[in-house]
Amino acid sequence: MKFCSDCAHPVALAIPEGDNRPRYVCAQCDAIHYQNPKLVIGSLPVWESDGELQVLLCKRAIEPRYGYWTLPAGFMENSETTAEAAIRETEEEAGANIELGPLFTLLNVAHVHQVHLFYLARLRDLDFAAGIESLDVRLFSERDIPWDDLAFPTIRKTLELFFADRVKIREGGSYGFHSMDIVRPMRAASDPG
Amino acid sequence: MKFCSDCAHPVALAIPEGDNRPRYVCAQCDAIHYQNPKLVIGSLPVWESDGELQVLLCKRAIEPRYGYWTLPAGFMENSETTAEAAIRETEEEAGANIELGPLFTLLNVAHVHQVHLFYLARLRDLDFAAGIESLDVRLFSERDIPWDDLAFPTIRKTLELFFADRVKIREGGSYGFHSMDIVRPMRAASDPG
């Protein structure tokens, strides 16, 4: 941020009175421009048939991580709820019609100022198709999940927690709600700079 | 938003290519300025002594809702996790030192573009004191909660769900995780305009 979005005067970082951290403030109109984390919301859509469960993944047609696989997800928009965001993103990216289940994961990605939420979901039918932001949309059994080609750590973690809960369910448990932090990978000690 | 925060040129609402809703876009530098919901995060700090449970509330020293009672909560900041935000806000507004428990409520307030999260928490000691944004900080038993003077619907809903879960706990249950939508109060049919 270089200029005030209210009056176009250059902004500068300063700690406002009564605050304790630097904000972009405008010396001309006194506006304070706060910057806050964004919510990324998606679903984990499943299809069960003949006792076999499959998960819907989308191959990204956009950067970052073009060509990698993801659960349908995206930035929450103003004026919608978290559940509405999950349903909308699943429709936009995968053309999929889902019955939304409970919230399954909340994953903090503090180093990019994001909080990711994923809902469990059930596909109502198999009429899905890649949206404008996807190259491909496919169902994967657990053994076929492209673990090495997943787009983001929050996708891997959500899928890992899902299949771990499936094991518990076979033993009489149920899906939990999981809250975790994704920490930026540390540089190796030998890494120069 | 009136001016581009990157180049100071006036912005206009337009639907960018590949998008489906109006954004503030800059015709000079092509920047798209997205606006997204904000996370408000807080805690529900309790103190149990001699079999009696009390909840910590803060009397607001700032607008909106100056003078009304709230759970300690505020906007999540960049570079922190949701749990860190809950602990920080509780320290800032109530001077309280808490042991954070699990996430308890997720409340959508779509008409003001906010998502509120509240964590269960246990006070480590009674050394709390009103911070700069609070007029007073006090412990309340359930029968003394100032229900008519609570600041926001998400505070009321979180407290209601908490005391309802307490009843279930006495019957052998446990605290749940609750996700709900707060809907803007409808105008009465007789309301002119």
C-alpha cells in the first residue's frame, strides 16, 4: 500500500494512538488502513458407491501451483457465510453439486496471513466438470490420491485427517473437528543465506 | 475505496475478466482491490471455585456499543494464528492470563462481512484488569449475566450455547463445537421505509 484509498495522499507506516503496531496511516485525512488475514474456504466432496469411497480433487488451471491438485476452495467473499463460500467454490471450480456436512478442519497459515476452513461434503450426483480455474476434476480412491502433486499443505493435512478419521469410524468413532497450524518449512542449517 | 492504493489513480467498480462480481479496479495500473470478510476472535474465560463457575466479561470503552458488555475479542491480525489472536485480545482487553481450550463457536455475521470465533478458556489467576478498550472487567455467575446489556448477538449466542452445554455436561456430555449464522434482524412489516 502506497497511497490512501480514501484521498490519494501517500500513506506511511505509523503506530496510531491507542494502538501497538504499525499501520498504513494517511497524514492528510487521518484514515487508518488495517490489513487483516483472509479466509480460504473449501469442501472435501466424497462419493460412495459399492462400499468404495472416492474424493473429488481439482487440477489447478491458475497460479500459484498451476497443474497441482487441490480440494475445491477459494477466498471467502463479503456478504456470504462460510458454508455458502464452500458451496460456491465447489460449484465454481468443480461444477459439483454438494450436500454440505460439518466443518472439518481449521488450518492457520499465519506466514501468508490466511486461515483455511474445509467442510465435509457429499456429492449429490456425478455431473461435475472443470470450471474456469481447473484443468481437470476427478474422483480418487485413497490409494490413488496424488500425494506428491497436491497444491498446498492445508490440502494434504485435510486429506490425511480425513482418512485417519475414516479408520476411527470403522472402529466405531466419528469425524472430528480438527484445528491445526501450518508452519512455514524451516531452512536447513546448512542453507546459505 | 475511491483511489488505487498502488498508484493513486481513481478506481471504479468493474467485473474483471474471468471473475463474476464487481471489484474496485484501477484503469491506470490494472490492480484489482479485493475486499474480504474479517475474522473477529475472542475467548470465553471461566473461573471455577467452590463448585461455582463464573465468566469474565468486559464493559466496552469504545464504539460501537460503548458501555455494553462483551467477551474479550477483536480483529485477528496478520502473522498470528487464531489461537494467538484469542490469547492476545484477552490480555489486551481484560489483562487476563488464560489457558486456551478448544474452539467453541464459529458465527457468521454476513451482513457486516465478519466471521466470529470464540475459544473456551480457563483463567490462570484473578489478576485481571480493564485494558485501554474496557471500562470494567468482572466475573459473572450465570444468574448475573447482563443479558440485556450484551454488546453483540455473537456474544449472547456464545454464552447461551455455553450454559446449554454446561447442562449437558452435568448429564454426562461434553462441550461441542457450534457453527451458526447470525441473521440481520428483519424490519417489522409495519416499519415505514
